[in-house]
Amino acid sequence: MMVNSTSAYFILSPYLNVGTLKYLFFMFTAMLYIIIIVTNTSLIVVICINRSLHEPMYLFLVSLFVNELYGSTGLFPFLLVQILSDIHTVSAPFCFLQIFCLYTYAHVEFSNLAVMSYDRYLAICYPLQYHTRMTTNKVVILIIVIWLYSFVKFLITLSLNIRLTLCGSIINSLYCHNYLVAKLACSDVNVNNIYGLFGIVLTILVPLLPILFSYMKILKVCFSGSKQTRQKAVSTCTPHLASLLNFSFGCCFEILQSRFDMTSVPSVFRIIFSLYFLIIQPLLNPVMYGLQMSKIRNTCKHVLRYMMFVCRRDTK
């Protein structure tokens, strides 16, 4: 049966009837969402109110934390509604909106991490020229370009998908997935496939080049530099590398799962890994950067001590 993609609804097949356990899943998911909101928002506020943190690296972190909130908001409210619902359907317009949010989130995340790797390269390899090469104006321009480029690029992909005539409505995913929706099409998808390949190259290759370039240069400096240089590289690059590898792993599994037959993998593991990059990344980043970067850690401690002092004073 042909379905108009702009007015149809989709059925999300992986959701199961778990009875009263759905309330437990709801509470657990809501708790994760609250933790993500509190941790990321707290670090954004800490960086914004503390002038000593108004440096390029921390401004890129603000962009990263804002993106975590953006991506989480595109997923968690939807998950919470679906968990409590007995009928797991979603309207096509809302489905395409979620696709836009999640895919732009992933693109902004990868691009932001790429620019941060270049920022680390300048800080480690050119410490004396760092502030002239990476000014606040350049940081703001780079952040705006990252977000605009991600939004415009995926708007083209989405416009190509919306025009498709669909011959099905069942999506084998917990949330709306661009590739799985395109697979339901019974109209010509040649243009979508060509632009899709072009888009994958842009999405992966454009951020990957500065990442590889930056870390090759950083490694070269580490091997030839002093112990102090190596310590600085390890302390500033560890959270970035952990974030980058974690996100890449989650994205790779989700791409493989959507394009290949994964029925041999237990359904519980498929569900966990399909949500991995959308849940673990927003939880990991504030923890990694908050604990590893001494300036943020010390500022957070100072803010907590001040809040405790105010609370004690008010109770007296």
C-alpha cells in the first residue's frame, strides 16, 4: 500500500509489551535525561560565569555541551512517551523532525570534536602563537560554521526523503532513522542514493582530515618534545580522545545495524547499542571534561563551596 510520506504514521516495531515494568523503564530513562540536563547545563553555566574559562578550548566545550542537550532533547522526551504508550506509532512530520534533530546532533558532534582536535594541535605545537592563531572571534565563527553547515547539509537530505512515496510504515528501530525510512520507499531513490554517498563522504572525511592531521602533529611533538610537553598533551588530549573514540564506536555500530542483518545479535544488545551514542556521549562528556580538566574541576569545587556556604548562612 502506498503511503504519502507527509501525512502517514510509522510503527516502531522493537517496542515490546513489558506490562508494569514500563514504569520502571520510564523512571530509569527520565533519571538519565535529568542527569544529562543537570551535568551539561551546570558546566555551561560554570564556563559562562567564570572569566578565566573564556578561552577557545572552553568555548568549544560550551558548543559541545549545548549539542548534548540538543541531541538528548531530540531523543529522550520521545522515548519517555513511547515507553508509556501501548501503541508505538509516530506521525511522519514528527518522525522527520526527530531525524533532523538526531542527525544534525551527530554531525555537529563530530565536527565540533574535529575543530577541538585542531585547537589542541595549536595549543601543544604552537603555545606561544596560540592566542593569535585561535582568537575568540575565530572560535565564534568556527562554531557558527559548524552548526550552519550541519543544518544546511542535512536539510537537503531531509528534503529529498520527504518527497519519496512510501510503501510501508514499519521501522525496525526505537526511534526514527533516516536510512530505515528511505528503505520503505517505492519511488525512485537514485538521487537520494547519490547524495547519500556524497553526504557520507562529507560527514566522515571533512572532520576526519583535521583530526588525523592534528594528532599526527601532536604525536610528533610528543616524541621529540620535553616531558612537560608530553604531560600537557596527555592531560588535554585524553578527554578529547575518549569522547571521540566513544562517539565513533557508537555511530559505527548504529550504521552497521541499520544496513546489515543483525538478527543473530540478541535483541537486548541491539537495543542498547542503538541508543549508545545518543545516551552515553551526553553522559560521558561532562564527566570526562569536568574531572580531567583542572580549571573546570577547580571552578566547580569553588562554586559548590560557595553554594554550601550560602546555604549554611541562610539556615542560621
